[in-house]
Amino acid sequence: MISELRLTVDPDTERFEVVFRDGQGMTLFVDPDDPAKFIQKVSGKAPEFEVLSADGAIIRLPVDEPDPGKID
């Protein structure tokens, strides 16, 4: 089920990374003030990822290119 498991702790960031056998991955960026909470979660499989912030905002990457025929 799990192919790789990493824990990174350095002065700038703390993160927990999991790579599953099917190529899917998940990275949790930990809140330095409360290690039981996360600041951001990135999950998916290249080239498509989903970024979830602690406030619940979701961004899907890559961001779709603007439609050249659409007028804003």
C-alpha cells in the first residue's frame, strides 16, 4: 500500500510525505505551533494535484489555462 514515507524537519518547514504504490502521493505541511494540525495538504499524482489549506480552501493544479475564446 505505501511505497515511501518521509518526515522532513528543518528550520523553515515540517512536513510528512507519503507515496503510495499506485503513484498517488500526499504531503502534509505541519503547523509549527501545533503539530497535530496542518497548514496545507497536497495530494494527487503528477501532473494533477489538489492543494487544501487549513481554512478549507481548495486549489487544483495545474490551474486550467484561460479559454482563449472567453471574454472577461
